[in-house]
Amino acid sequence: MLELGIKLLLSYLLGSVNGSLVLGRFRGIDIREEGSGNAGATNALRTHGLAFALLVVLIDLGKGVLAVTLLADAPGSATPLLPAAWTAAFCGLTAVVGHIFPFWFDFRGGKGGATGVGALLGLWPAAVLPVVGVWVVFLIGTGFVGLATMCAGVTVPLVALLYRPNGLDLPMLFFGLFVAALIIYAHRSNLLGMRNGTEHRMEAAMFWRRSQKSSS
């Protein structure tokens, strides 16, 4: 259990390496003081452009992948009490927790979407396509990045429940339920903004509205 504790701690610390905040340090800025105040890729895109946002996404995806592969697969990942699949699921979750509540940055981080997808990519690559597909559909349909991310998060446990050729994958279901809960919790301000009508829309993603306007 000591080895498991070390892996979870390392996964949390790795998750705490927030892409936008680390890159912001090199630019001498704190992205939490700009735009929406969120330390994530969407705010990075709005405030510092596409190249900066892509680097943020790569860092935040990568740490999710590394947590469930490199750290979880280190010696001692499987024990009689905890199979390797469960260790990987726990490591993925703690990386997401680290991203949302980063130790290195006063526990004020991002909202967990990219790191959750990175962990899913390492745990169950086949599930990434439907999850990203749901995100794209909701983003194009509504323009709300936060809503799209929450719906994508909820898709993870649904996929685990519906797609089970070898029986129910309990570690994946556990990962999906808790990562969805974490992402929804992290987006609570977005839910409030949508209710109040103040939530920012990514109009550029809603190309169908532009085509309607041009045809009318």
C-alpha cells in the first residue's frame, strides 16, 4: 500500500503541473488574472492565441497519459488487494485532482477536461472517440465550451456501462463516474453563468449559425 500511496502522490503532483500556469511563468503572467480567470486551454486561447493554447493542451493531456501509464505501471502496480487496472484508474483520477487543485499553484487550477482525456487515452483509447465526439457536437451546437466538457465527462461512465464486450469494466466505470463529478464540480461557475445568461459562447465554433445568417 505504501507503493500505491507514492504513486498517487506522484500522480497528484504531476497533475499539479498546470500547462497554462507553467507557460505563463515563462511569459511573466498569471493567466488566472486574465480573461475568465480560468487556468485552462480555453482561457489560454482567448487571451494568448492558438499556439499558446495548443501547448497548454499538450502539457495537460500528456500528464494524464503519463499518470496512468508511466506512474501506474511502475513496479508494484498490481497487488493481491488492488489489480493494476484499479491502480491506473486511481492514478488518473489523482492527476485530474492535481490539475483542478494544483499544489504548485495555490490549489487554483483548471477544470480537468484535457487531463481527464489524457488519462482516458492511457486507460481506454477506444473510449476517447465517442467522448471527444460528444464534446464537438455540444460545442458546435451551443458554443459553450464548459457545457461541452461536462457532457463529454458524463459520456465516460455511460460508455463504460454501455460498451462491455468482456463484462462490466469496474475500474473504468469508477474512473468515469468520479472524473465526471470532478469536471462538473469544476464547472459550477459555468453552470451559474448559463443560468444567468452571462456565459461566454465560442461563436467561431458555431459555423451553422454563420451559414444561416449568410443564407437569410
